[in-house]
Amino acid sequence: MTFDDLHRIILQGENAQVEFKSDATENVLNGLSTDIAALANSGGGMIIFGVTDNKDPKGCELAGDERDRISQEASKCRPIITIDFEEVPFGARKFMVVKMPKSTVIHSDHQRKFPVRVGNITDYLDALGLIRLLQERELVKAGTVEQAQQQSGTERKPLPNEDASMITKALVSKDSTVRIESLKDLSTLPYRYILLEEGPLADTIGKVLTSTDDAELSLVLDVLRAVANVGSDKEKTIVKAWTPRILEIAIALKSPVLGQKAIDVLQFIKSGSAIDVLVKWIREADDSYYSGLQITNVLANFGWFSLKDKARGTIYELLEKSPDERTKKRLLEALELLRRSGW
């Protein structure tokens, strides 16, 4: 890897395949088995030592005992993960790239938990998430997820009428603070309660989705993303019915944060509109907005949601139309990111 290659990766920022570490401090090393396992579980990737979270390439030269310690942390994973080291010099600065291969099995960290990368953060699989990933990799038989759901105590329950009425009323309050706080409360509920099978609450959430307030839209999109992930078939059908409005938010080129959250919802409902959004961004977003979208994180999830192949086909078609240089560059970068997505 040349420094130019490394520089391009740094500019793209942390994502499902890349983690930055400023220094090899004791705190960093103590948690390294989690980072290593998460990257291996999510399609492989790399940890780059010498880069801050703000993409500042300050450099970091690791001593021999620090490399040994990193290898020891990798050996704490189960099954053990084999890692590779590559030192990349740039003038007086040096960077250490620790590479994790894509794994066909699922690894635990030193705490015997199963971490994965979700965009640019590390999270842990719960029991059902672990089974789903095992099933996807054909390591367990079909039907195991359904059996686990029936046997687990995590089944979502209908939101009590009293709570539904209270939140419904707060969502239409004339006081913006009340509306925002009720949306914050609502965003904590989708993983425990069924929300959109309750008519008045579902209707009110739909109305909030038409708001022009960025803070309200951001929170309601968080709610819809969670519902699209764990909701009932009826709830997911309701979210899909709101696709035109969610698409409108995603392509408005008003706020990169809203755009990113809107496309997340579209991906969770496996809507081909997510590809339309990507095309809009590539062709029309200015450089500042495009940078704020963190395309690397968006495309890292396309394979997971079965959108990767269709996205590549669309990009090929756009390239055949001889786009301008900026668009061509973005299209080629998108193809490379899709290749590296790991799913």
C-alpha cells in the first residue's frame, strides 16, 4: 500500500471496513479484540494506527512489543483471527495498518461477545442477530430464527393505550420542545413495542414525517429506521407506504444528516429507491454536501440489503453515458466502495 492509497482511505473516513486509532495506548489495546472481531465479522477490513477520529494523519510508529500485544489481542478472539501488519511511511511519519481478513465464521471478542460494524461504529449482535448472521452464512439451518423468536422473551408487545394516547397528544403539541421530547421518547420504544399498528399514533407519526423542521424529521426517521428493522409485517407495510415522502427527504439536498437517515430507512425496507437517491447525490450534490453524506458508510450496507448488484448495474449504465469528470470520479469511487463492502 502506498501513502496515496492510504491517504484516499483516510479521506473517506471510518466505515464498516476501516477504523482509525491515533495511538497504541493501553486503553486502545485493551479493547482491540473487539475491533478486530467486528471487522472480521463484517467482511474484513483494517485498523490504521496514526490517524485521529478527525482524519488527521499524525503518524504512529509501533514498537515491537506493541505489535506483539496487538497479535495477542487477536488471539483472544474465538476462533483466533490471523492478522497482517503493513507499515506505510510518509516522510518522517509512519502509519501501521493492521489488516483483518473476511471470515466465513463468526468471531467473539475477549468478552465472548459477538461484535459487528454498523457503518462507522461497533455494535454487538443480540441472540437473534447472531442467529440471523449464522443463517445468512449458511452455518445454521433455515427456521432457526423463527424458533428462537418463539422461545425468546424479547417479543415486542403492543404499546399500552395510555402511553400511545399520551405520545400522540404530545406529537401534535403547539410547543416544539414538547414535540421534540416526545419524539426522543418514541425513538426508545420500537425494539420493545409495536407502534404503527395503533391507528391514531401511526397517523400522527405520518403527519410528523411531513414536518419542515429538521430536528423533528431527524428523530422521526430514527423511529422509522428501527421499525423497518424489527417491526411487524403490518408496520413495515405502513413504512413502505411513506416511501414517496422518505424519498423526497433523501433527495432534497437540504441536510446531509437527513439524507443519510432517509436512505437508511429506504435500505431497511429494501426499496430500489435507495439507488435513485444514490444517483441523485452523485450527479447533483455539491462537494460540501456530498462529503457530509459519508457515502462510504452508505454503500457499506448496500450488499447487506441486497442492493449491491443493482447499484453496480446502474453505475455501469451511467458511465456509458459519458458523464462529466466530477460525476465520473464519484461513480468510479462508488464502484470501488461497493467492491470493498464485503457483503
